[in-house]
Amino acid sequence: MGSGGHTMEMLELLKNLDNRYSPRCYIVADTDHMSKDKVRE
């Protein structure tokens, strides 16, 4: 997800998705700790 300006927009879109789109699967690099934390929130 990164730390750029589009990250917050993407997180808002994901937060508001209907349960029809669950479960979700995210692919994150082992070294990308920031994105892992943001997706878990």
C-alpha cells in the first residue's frame, strides 16, 4: 500500500467495500511492513 497520497484513497475504498467482496487476499512483500500494518487495521 505504501505511504504515498493514493494510499489513503485506496484504504478508504477497501474500508467501504461490501461483504460480498470478502474474504480478501492481499499480496505483500516480506519487506513491506508498512503495508502489512495498514491492511491489518
